[in-house]
Amino acid sequence: MSGQDLRLLPVLLSGGSGTRLWPLSREAYPKQFLPLAGEHTMLQDTWQRVAGLAAGAAPIVVANEEHRFLAAEQLRQVGVEHAAILLEPVGRNTAPAIAAAALQASAQGEDPLLLVLPSDHVVRDASAFREAVRAAAPAAGEGALVTFGIVPESAETGFGYIQSEAVQSGDTAGVRRVLRFVEKPDAATAQQYLDAGGYYWNSGMFMFRASRYLAELERFRPDILAAVRAAFDAAQRDGDFIRLDKAAFAASPSDSIDYAVMEKTDRAMVLPVDIGWNDVGSWSALWDVSEQDGDGNARHGDVIAVDSHNSYAYARRLVALVGVDDLVVVETDDAVLVARKDRVQQVKDVVARLKAEQRSHAVLHREVHRPWGSYDSVDQDDGFQVKRIKVKPGARLSLQSHKHRAEHWIVVRGTARVTRDNDVFDLHANQSTYIPLGAKHRLENPGTQMLELIEVQSGDYLGEDDIVRYEDVYGRS
């Protein structure tokens, strides 16, 4: 059976939170939605890498409910129409997520090959990866669960490994059977793997028939499949969004595809690949895949490096490095990270502390994205807050009111259509209005350019939860 005989359907897993790349990646805007390694976001790059293999089909995307509009908009920007976007109400790891995608793929009686890809990895040699997909397709079409093993460049301790069956001397091509999956090793064990050969980094990328994955999940974890099937059957469908039933999906055990299926099945096969792969799991990994100057420095934004080496700097404002080596410096609108490059894995400890202290910096950027646009809290103190609000052309906020604050709106650019109780009127640049406490109001953009305005809030409580919604086109209560 050739790869050309089989329909290939990419599945993009986009549910991660990317905490190890804080402060740039945050829970509400994780790394797959950021342009970390090029012009496009990592989600967009993942799709464009395999779009030519899909024969015109849109991908299946598995995303967090809170990221639904981010995923849809970013795919639209690169020409994807009508992707099936499965929304996870809670995170349950990859085994349930892929099960939901397999159920969606086979809902019309078809049985395509699923190419399952995390949406936050870098693949420098996209052409070599596409060739690997074509090479793996016949085995997957015949019932194998194929994973792509990365030919190791070093004794890396940050990845799990896959040991394959022995191959003839000099034969490094082709799909071969998996002997075992092994956990992240210590340095000595990783070196033994490298010296022995036949061990590959576990990339988390897979290809198999939808029916085969469901059959193997039924065989080894019927409890997961039953919960996901119940969530899928009771899902609410809203355009391209498929909202998995929360109660049923939450009842599923949380497990990875590795533990649930791949380590147990006798159908696991691996195709070794050398494709310039990196999971960009830390700031040091991002330094590895970034363009570097003659001193080994990688920079993004307005960065000056003087007598500094092998460092990474990401800046929104001017950042200067003087006489430092092996540092990571990341500057955003509301946070600065300075870390030794060999200690960046401990960024997750910073995020854990922020969450324990219930600080918004773990979840939100200062600029918060919403389906209608965004708002940026530029100043605040007791009794007032100033926001810069952007509303996309044709978009509208919910009809709402506030119990604790009044608002002043000053239009900077574009046209604002304002609903205030029983009045509806338009405002243009340099015009303003006042929204009294308790008034029912709505803001919308009837124009063709971005609407930008300054909002000044005043009151005794200015939290985002002081909102009563009466109508909302985005399905928020």
C-alpha cells in the first residue's frame, strides 16, 4: 500500500500552557500562539509544514476552550477555513485528546490516517519531515502505530527515548519495530544510549489510522475511550467549534498516549528522522534554534550586546547586555526574567509561586486578548484604571453592565458604535462618551479598520468579574 492510496488528516494538538517560556508564554496565551521561531506563530508553522500533505483538507485542532478564538483566528490568517476545532473543557493529556480527534475523523464513516502533531515544536527541515511522513504512511495504513524518533545529537536528559529493534549494519532508513519506551534518563544512561545506537528521542509525533488508535485504546484503556466517547456524543456544535461535554470529559482519566497505548501495544513502530527538530521546551532550547551572532548571542527586539556571549535576549523596549555570558533576559510589558541559561527549567517554579500567590502574571499578559480584540491596562491606582481597547472590524462586545464602576470612552482611531441604555450612537476620533454605573452598554466596531479607544474606569472595585452580560455573540455567560 502506498502513501498515495491513503487520505491523510493532520491533527494539531494545541492544548498546552507553555509555562517554561514565562513571561512571554502564559496560560491564557501560551507558546503555540507566539511567533517564537520565525514570522508565523508555532501553530501556523505546524499547519504550513504539512498542509501540502492534506490534499486540501482542513486539520482537526484540539484546543483549550479558552483558546478557541486564538486558534481559529490564527488558522484563518494562513488560509485555513472550516477546521474542526475540538474544545477541551479541562485538560486530560494526550490520550483523551487524540481519542476525541479520532472520533471526529471517523464520524462520517471514513478511516483516514491521522498525523498527530504537537503545535509548539520547531522543525527546521520541513521537506525532510514531509518525506518521512510519506515513508511512514504504508506501515500506518496497514495497522501500525508509527511514531517519529529523532536521531539524537547529544546525550540529552530532557527527553524520553525510544529503543528500536536492531537493523542491518549501515541501514538507517525505514520504519522498524519499537522494543521499548524509556523515561528521561540521567546523563550516564543517556550517554550509554547514544553509544549503543538504536535509541531515539521521543518527539511526541504519531501517525496511525483513526480506527486503529481507537481499537488499541479500547484494548488497553477502555475507561478513557468510554469517557471521551460520551463527551463527544454529547458535544455542542457551534460552527467550527465542537465543545466536548464537560462532565463526561472531566470523568476521563488523565493520561498520555505513551502510557495509555504506545508502551503497551505490539503495533508500535518508529521511523528515525533527522529533521532539525526541537520541542522548544525552555529558553535555552529557543536559544538553540535562534539565529546567533558571532558571539553566540540570539536576540529579539531592540537589544545591544557589549562584551557578552552565548546569551538570549527578548525585548519590547531597549535592553542592553554588558559583560555577561550564558544569560537569558526576557522583558515584557509587565515582567522581566533574568536567568542563567543552564537554570531556565526552574522558570516553572516562578510560575508555581505566582499561582500560589494568585497573581495574574501567571495567566495573563498586560494586554489581554479577547474574541473581539484586546485590552491593555496601561495605568491603575486606587479608584481608577486606564485601558487601551482595540476592537476588530465588525466585532462587538457583549451587552453588559457594571455594579461598581463607571467608564469614560475616548475614541482614538476608527468608529465606535455605542449602545447606552436606550440610545445608540456613533463616535469618531477625538470624540468621547460617559457610561454611568449600572447602565446597560455595548461597544462595537461598524467600520473596516481597527477601532482603538482609551477607557477610563472609576469606582470602588475594578475587577474583571464585575460584569453582568445580557447578550453575547461569543457564547459567554
